[in-house]
Amino acid sequence: MENLSRRNFLRTAGIGAAGAVLGFQNLSAMERLSSDASKPGSGDKVRLAAIGIANRGAQIIQDFENTGLCDIVALCDVDPKSEGSRETIAKHPKAKLFTDFRKLFEEYSDHFDAVCIAIPDFAHFPVSMLALHCGKHVYVEKPMARTFHECEILMDMARRHPELATQVGNQGHSEANYFQFKAWKEAGIIKDVYSIVAHHNDWRRWHPYDVNIKKYPEEEPLPEGMDWDTWLTTAQWHDYNGKYHPGNWRGWFDFGMGAIGDWAAHIIDTCHQFLDLGLPYEIEPLKLTGANDFFFPQETTLRFKFSSRGEMPPVELTWYDGQKNFPPLPAGYGSTTNGGEDVPTTNMTGTYTPSALSPGKIIYSKELTFKGGSHGSTLEIIPREKALEMASRLPEVPVSPSNHFANFLKACKGEEKTRSPFELFGPMCQTFALGVVAIRTGHKLSFDRGTKTIVNDPFANALLVGMPPRKGWEEYYTLQ
């Protein structure tokens, strides 16, 4: 089988091809940006187009508006008659409404500066690529893309257009955990880390599905006004079923990245960045309960091995998901009863209420052990006696100058740099994608970080690219 390296893939995908694409002249993003005199200055509000406006989309629209730094000028959703979409539309009567994101860019591109994207994982790639191609700043919910190579292409696109701000929606990266981890790492409190345990043990929407499934769900009537063809974007055709939309898409291999794609970015993001983990060299599924060919297992344990980096030792990262698939807890962890004061919380309102452990992590270093929750939750040194002993030596943690949404909008205006740009988030997302490949194959994978290939299984290596795009959607892999 041909070596599916990044270089070969980008060459065969046609990145850098000339010509018009989807009706847009093939100008660089810099040329389009410089030709538009109405881009926001330091005192102007960012004109924001929202793609995905119900459920999570509605939440981030509100979060952006709360900053006072933007105006919502356009709304786009393939299911505009859903209850969530109708509520958002009613709140923004002056915003131009679209159901197809391609029409949004083709017909209204001169009226907005940036996009926020809150749609299924698999559709992040084509929408983000088109937005960057059109010279728009991009905020996209995590994960930034579903496959390893889609992440690679998006990172390449962002590097070639540094004039455009990109931000992935792991919101804790602008909160206390980010600044604490950075300060503790720089002060030598966090050092010589050799093991990280990350876990999410709550119920997932696909848990009730039949793990003995032999085919995809049968076709059901479309919701009124639903543009199902556009919802599918680059994915191969699936008949509509309520187990895909709304929200249930995350559990299907063809559409989502399971629990690891949903939550790991909120749990290990600071570990990944400040410990400079990069990409693993080995990925091994240690437990797959209810494995099948269609959707994610009921329980998953994955072990990722990372090489030494400079003076930092090798690291093993172990991921646990599933309602009863709890990680082993170290001595001195404290209470494991839900609601107990020793259980790390997510610091997010309206999050899940798991049966025992809130989503979080345990970090083992040569001298200290830390526990933490997700999103912006800060770390604690355990056991408590050790934390008290260390208290006087802990550095002061800076206060965040802006939350994740304000950080993005200020970056659009040239006032800040985004804290979770594509180039930074990408390798972590690729690590999750490698975990998904290990889940699908069911065995240990050896990964060459130089060539970015899986070297012990050609079929697993092909999954780094995944299925080809659906006919008519190939252009998104050739945009500049």
C-alpha cells in the first residue's frame, strides 16, 4: 500500500492547485483580507456569522455576545425550524438567515469578518477550510476535525494564513487551569511527569444502542425544513435517522470522535501543551467493552506513549471512559463520592452529574501527584498534607485577561493572540484521532512521528485519511 504520509496526501489531495473553487476566485486569504477595507479596527466590533445556532451553537452565540465585542450579523443552520434554531433566530431579527453555509459565503461574505462554528465533528473541516479560504477568522468547537489528515490540512492552511485568527473551543484554555499549569510548570512545581490518567465516566447517548448492530439505522422522515444533504457535507450518504441528529452523531465513527473527542480536550489540554507531548509513538486499546463496526464502545481504556522531550521523561497517558470504567485512584486522593468536597469539579454549570467521579485527571511526577477536573478547574497537590507543606512555595497565578470568546474576538482585531489556535490544538486532536483508529482496529499501533504514519498496520494507516469525500465535496481538500 502506498505510504500515506502527510507529504503524499497533500500532494494527491491537490493542496495548492490553481483555479476557481466553489465560485470563489482563487485569491489568497491575505489578498482578500487586504482588499476589504471594512475589517474591524481596534475600536470596532467584529461582525460574526454563526454556523450552527441551536443547542451548543446557541450557547456560544450568547457567550460571544456577552463580551460586547461583536455583532451577530448572520445565522446559518441546516435545521432552521428546530426549537433551538427558532429561539436563536427570534433573538436576532436583523441577522441574515441561511441554511447552507456555502450560500452564506457566496452571497454574504462581504458582510462579516469571522465565523463561529458549532456543528458535528465531521463537518468542522469543510466549513473551516472554506472560511479560511474566504479570508475569515475561525472559531470552531472542539475537536477541530475528525480525522488525522483533516487536522493536518487545517494546520497547514492556518500556517499559510497567519493573518487570520483561529481558535478551537476548549474554553478552559483561557481560564484558571491554563494560567496555573503554566505558572507551576515555569516554577518547577510541575516537573518530571511520567504518567497522566484522564477519565470521563458519565453516561453517553450511544450506550443504549445495540452493540450487535449489523447495519445502519433505517431511514426516518426528515424534520420539516431540514437540509439533510448539507448536514452530511463530506461524509458518505446515510439516510436520516434520529440517532444521528440532533446530538447523537457523536457516537458514530462516521460522524464523531466519541467520548475522547468530546471531553479529552477539556481535560488534558494544558498537560499536552505545557509538557510538550506532541504525538505519541504507541497507542494501545487496553479495554473495549461493546466494540462494533458502527459506533463507539460502551467502555474504553486507551494507553498513549510519548517519547522523552529534552530533559522531560517519557509519558504514558491513559484514557478511561464508560460509566463503570473508573481509573485506579492514588492514596490520598480523597472522597470519591459524587458531590464530595474532594472530588474535582468541572467548574462548568449545567454539566453532567456522574455516579462517582467528575471528569478529570491525575498527574504523576517524580516528586508530586496532582488531581484536577476539566475545563478551567485548577489542580490540587495530593495528599492534602503534602499540599499544605507546599503552600508557601506555590507561585502566584495570573488572572486571565480575557475569556476564550473575548480572546478570539480581540485576536480578530489584532489586540491579542488566540490561546488555542489550530497549530497548537492540532497535534492534540491528532492524538485523539489515533486513539479512534486504535479503537476501530482493536490492537496496538506503532506510529512514526517523523513520517506521520502507522507502521505496523496498513489498514490502520489508511484510517488516518479515512473514507474519500462524498462526490461533489472534494473541493474542500484543495482550497488554498
